[in-house]
Amino acid sequence: MTGTGFSFDKEKLHINVARLKRDKDVFEIVIDPDKAMEYKAGKNVLLNEVLMDEAVFTDARKGLRASEHKLKEIFGTEDVLEVAKIILSKGEVQETSEHRAKLQEEKKRKILNIIHRNCVDPKTHLPHPLERIEAAMEEAKVKIDHNRTPEEQVEEIIKQLRIIIPIKMESKQIDIIIPSQYGAKCYGVVSNYGKMLKDEWLNDGSWHVIVEMPSGLELEFYDKLNSMTHGSVESKVIATK
């Protein structure tokens, strides 16, 4: 805990708070917004990294602290840290414009990568470069919803991109045989790239697997396997969806 306290003067306008309302009562804690969002997301962040002051306020910008009696009445405890946990869990975390912009950019990057990995140009069956997808998003004036996950928005965004570039979601089933000396070390790589539909060890010790994966990962997958097996892997596409 920093425990520094605040002099509530002209700087008070720049503090960030998490706020919880209970009927007519309002309770606030002063926070680091980035740490607070990470804490709420379940990341490994300590509470004392989130709080900028070990106090609960009724109005943080005016420096008005909640009474111990009121904390006990509403939260069942006077322990500031326990109350802070409740406020973070059930309350609203105020975000700065910089923090919101950072989250938007992170969400945009995730969306771009999902589209790049899962979609191809239907004419060439190859993925579009990330730069081309991003340019198409800008040209289509795609708006990223701050309140929805990247996965929830991808399908809708792909529909918007089709106006600008030929693009579709596509997956392939690839039949692979890996020599015995490389099978074990390649197992994790194959399973990470897609869903294994068939998995068997042949009489000569080689590994036979059929894996289904997004078409956008195909070339990267081949490069990885060839690097690990010195080009001795056998592979062929048996289905495209």
C-alpha cells in the first residue's frame, strides 16, 4: 500500500476511482485504473498495487471519507481492504481516456490476429497480410465495440470487410505422417495448431495424424513442422471447409 494520502487541491480532478452505490450511499476508492482492470480480470495483481490510498470515501475528489459506522452498516466490516475488494468486484471502475484507448488498441490487435489466422482470400486460399486487413478495416470504417469481446465481433467485422476485400473463414483438414524420431516432440505443436481428428502410431514407429485448423495457419504450420523434422514430414490437404 502506498499509504501516501492526498492533498485534495487542484490535483483532485485527475484521480481515478472505483465506485459502488448502495441505495442513496456512494462509496469510492482511489485506484490505478490499469491495475484495477487487471485485478477485476483475475490477473495476478495485488490489492495494494490497485489502491492509491488506504481509505474509503463518500466523495474522493472532495476528500470526504466514509465513516466506520457506515462501512459496518453497509458492508458488514470496517476493514478498508475488505470493503475495497467488494467495491472492485461489484462496483464501477472509472477509466481514463488513455486507458480506454489502450484497451481499444489491444482489442483491435486481437481482432486482426483472429481474422488473419482464420480467414483467407477465397481466390488464392492464402491469408491476407495483417496490414491489408487493417487497411480494409479503416476503409470500411469498422467500429470496435468496447463492451464486447473480440470473438463476439469477428463475424460481424468480416461481413464489413467483404465490401472491401475478398475474404472468408476457411479451415483445412491435413493428413500428416511424421517419422518416428520426430513424432513425440511434434505432438504438442500439432495439437496447438488445431483439432486432431485422427491420431495413431504406425508399425514403423511413425506418427500418423489428421488435424483440422484454420487455413490462415497452414503455411506457418508447415514451416514449423519442416523446421522440426528437417523437411522429412509428409503432408497433404484432404478437405477444405
